[in-house]
Amino acid sequence: MNVNIIYKLLEPDFVKELFNQEILTKYPNFKKIKKILITKIKNNVWHTTYHVVFKYETTFEDNEGKLTRMPIYCSAHSSEPRKNVYEVLDFLWKQDFGKGNLSIPHPLFYSKEFNATFYRGVKGETLYYFIKEKDFSEIEAILPKAAAWFAKLHRLSTENARNFNYENSRISTVFPGKENVLMGIVNTYPEYAEIYKQFYKIFISNEESFLNSTEKRWLVHGDAHPENIIKMSKRKLAVIDFTDLSLSDFARDLGTFLQQLEYMSNRKIEDLEYTEKLKKIFLENYFKLSKIKQDESLNKRIENYYNWTAVRTANYFLMKHDPQPERAKPLIKQVCKNLGLKVGDF
């Protein structure tokens, strides 16, 4: 009987030896690893395949016997690329995202054996945490920093950057891909089939129209939402999860973030007027810091990605293991309204 290889990364002795080889040499002030506490953050393990995120709370000892605890994470997938995550983090770290108050996780190493990226995590609470807690002062303090982080990313020169995740650079091919999305809807929710086809025709046409009109591309995070924004301290903020980073239209990050900020805030705070205030804080700070001019053309691109993200959110609720179609329906209706499409009998 074959045992899934990923189980090795849940064996403390194996992980300790791996870290001795790959990590200890990166920290000359530490002489040994004392202890590793393993936590399963995401633990999707099947017969031979897997999609996992493990946390290793690692205790190092220096030459004077002082102990230092460091959170080290592993993101591994049996079939999807993970080397690109390491390469993205390494590229951004060398572009000064490892310095100052706008940060990222520190890349440590990539393991071909496990198709896994290991990185030093960032400590703090997510923006979503403060939204759930209705901590208005914290939310309003974090948003300008989040805007500054995305402005810094979008200002980076792409001259020495490659397209780290080519498929994720276009709506038509973003995982799981348009064809797979439509096939899933046709087979499971046929009442939404025609409207979904219209949605994707509009989204893709709008995106292609812009991207085909210019050779310019920007580094785009690709999964901008409040759960990926981490408040590390009063002044320091980090963004995590770089699986989807690619070269595309920066408006994607703006539209995606605004939709997710709105959706999460409306559910947890239940104040539509306040949610609009939050969106305004983010956008005003972004345009001020990025020095990008906001015009009607850009607003339409942001709106296109906003609507696409709403449909992706709806699709998540429709297709997940324990579907919640009642949460998808209002999103689909809202996008129909935004696009001037007729709402069907659903």
C-alpha cells in the first residue's frame, strides 16, 4: 500500500532534518533547532494527491542559549505549481518588499520532492479579522497602508520580471478556466447556464479590448482581499498568498479588492454607507500614492473586474463541497443589474 508522500512533512524528525539542511544555514546566529510544533492550516490529502498548508512553529537556539520562535509555513500541491510562489517571493524580496513597512513573507526554499514552497510567515491579524470585530478605527488605519502596498507593487518595473503564472494573467484562463466554470454550471445549475455564458463573454471581451490595446503590463497580486492583508504592527503591513501573481492589468487588483471588501463588510458590519466610505478610503489613497490618473476608462476596467470577482464568489458558493446557492443568488442578480442584463427565472 502506497503512503502519500506529503505525510513525511508531518513527521517532526523528518522536518527537523530538512530544516537543518535548508534553513539553519541561512541564520548563522542560530546553532540548532530545538523544537518544531506542526499545525495543519489546510489539510486536503487524498490517496496520492494533496493540497496543504502546514505551519511549523520552530524554536531555534543561538550560541548563547537564547531561544527564538519563528513561524515557518509550507504551501504544497501535488499538481499545481508551487515553485512559482517561491520565485515570486524571492523576486519581490529583492525589490525591497523585505524592507520597510510594506512587507511580504520571507522566502526560504523550494522543495521539488514535495512541490512545496517554504517561507517565514508574518505575524499579525488580517483585515478581515478587524472587519468581523467591527473595529472601525483599525479598519480605517489599515486601508491606506493596503493601498500603499498595492501602489508599490503596481509601480514596480516589469523589465526583469517574467509572467510567474501565465494562465492567471487572463480571465479566460484563470484557474479553473472559463470552460471548466461553464461546464460545472451547465451540469449542476442549468438555470444559470445562459447568464454565465453572457457574463464571461462580457468579462473577457472587456479585458481583451484593453490588453490588446497596449503592450504595457503590471505585476498583479491576483487574489486581493481582506484575508490576505496582515497588520503586523501599528506601522507595518504585509500581504500574503502569491499563488496567482502574474503580469496583467493592475485594475484587476483594484476591482477584486473593492468587491471583496464590500462583500465582507456588508455581511459583517451591515452598513452600506460605511462600506462605501471604506472603498473610498482605499481608492483615494491608492491613486494618490500610485500617481495613476483615475478616468472613465480605468473605472470601467475596475468595474469589469469587480463584476467578475462577484461571479467568482458566487461560483465558489455554488460549487464548493457543501454548496450554499442561497449566498450565490444575490451576487448573480447584482451582476445582472450592473451589466444591464435581464434577470432570469432563478
